[in-house]
Amino acid sequence: MKNILCINDLSCYAHCSLAVAMPVLAKYGHRAVALPTALFSTHTGVEGFCHFDTSPFLQQAQEHFEKLGLQFDWVYSGFLGTTAQVDWLGDLFAKTQKQK
């Protein structure tokens, strides 16, 4: 079983993003750990969707995972909503590579 950190948005309605990735990875015997970059009421193709940016949560969750000693075999990324999230992810990838 691989531990996979899944960094992507979560759409409350529609079959996309984390709502799809997590069960597919679990079906193949992996432990999928969700780290949502944003919450959407629906996917962005539906008119009038609402959106919540989870940027402050990302660093806090990462620090908590580190305190718990969680390590990930793979990191998967999808939707990133801000340049700060892109920078954060780059730092996370660099840190992950140093651990291996």
C-alpha cells in the first residue's frame, strides 16, 4: 500500500477532482490522503458556482502531518488556485525529494 498525498480541489457536486481521485486510488489499494486546495459548490463549468480558498489550511495541515511523522510515497497535484499555492507546492516537492 502506498501513501499518496492528493492535493486538489473538492467540488461538492460533480464527479471530478478529489471526489474521483480518492476512490480510484483506494480501489487500487492505496491510502489516499486529501489536501484540498479549494472547495467549490460545483465544478467550474456550472454557472454561478461558489468557491472557498483553503490556502491557509494547506501549510497548517502539512505541519500537522509532519508532527505525526506521516510520509508519502507519492504526491499528486491537481487544481492550484493561487500563485502562493504553486510556491507552497514547489517547496513541498523540494522537501519531499530531500527526504528520499
